[in-house]
Amino acid sequence: MASTERQYSDYFEEKFRQYQPVVEILYKKYYLRDYDFDDWLQEGRIVFDKCLKAYDPDKGTTIGVLFKRSFENRICSLLRIQQAQKRKAQADACSLEEKIANEGGHFLTDNNRQKEQIEAQMIIHDALPSYPKELSQLEGLVIMNFLKGLELEQIAAQEKLPYDKIKSAFNRGRSKMITLFMEGS
């Protein structure tokens, strides 16, 4: 069995070298993104192997013609796949103007604010595990909701409390946090 496989492998390589110029010609004719010449040779070998196994001389064609047509079809299929991926990316994309029209100009600063809030929350949870113990229940609730991204107005509405009371609790909690940070430095 191994000897038969070895014979086929030798026969395959000899024949493929004979038809390798087909790969080289199509390599110069078409461009596949992220494919170097070795990738083209590999695709060529795969297609050529299928052609050798499917070749029927009684059908009135040569192995060379079958390989050229099959390999070109394979390359066109790969190009279609790449174009479909490109179209999908383009369909999902939108211009900066469209993004601003849909979400308003503040979407850039919102992302920065979220990042800052996450960093602040990590610092508080990592550096000051005793911090929530220093706060009143309302101060802790307001600070934690603020760090989760809620505005003071939203917290007031959520808790059904006056905005001034929420803002005052926030300011007291923030002052306590600053004091704790300064003592820890």
C-alpha cells in the first residue's frame, strides 16, 4: 500500500511540475489578498489532485485543459468569497457624519467617559476595599450607580429622590473618596 502511495506521489509531483505554469500565469493575472505564491501552489496542488482523480480521457479533453479550467474556477470562487467579506464589512460600516447624525457628537466622549468610569471603579475596588464602609448608605448607592455610568438625574429618578439630595450625597461621597486617596498616598 505504501509503495502505491509513493508511486502516486512521485507521479503527481512530476505531472504537477509539468502544469505548474498554469498556476504561475493565473498568479500574475489575479490578486488574492493574504495569499503568497506558496498558497497559490498549495491551491494548485489540491485542484490538480482532484483533476487527476476525476480525469476521464474519454470525455474529449486533456488533463491540462481540465486543470486550467478547474483552477481558474477555484480562484474565482476565492475572489467571490473575498468580495463578499468586503461587502459585508462595507455594509456594516458607516461614515463619521452618519454616526454623528444618528447618535450625536457626544458619542466619542461617551466612550472615553465609560473607560474613565471603569478605571475609576477598578481603582476603588482594588485600592480601597474599605471605601464603601466609610460612606452612608445613600452615598454608597449614588457613587456606585455613578460609577456604573448613570447620571445624577437618572439616579434621582431611579431612587425617586430629589436631585439636590442625590447631588449632595454624591459630593459628600466624592469628598470622602478624595480624602481616603490622599491619606493612602
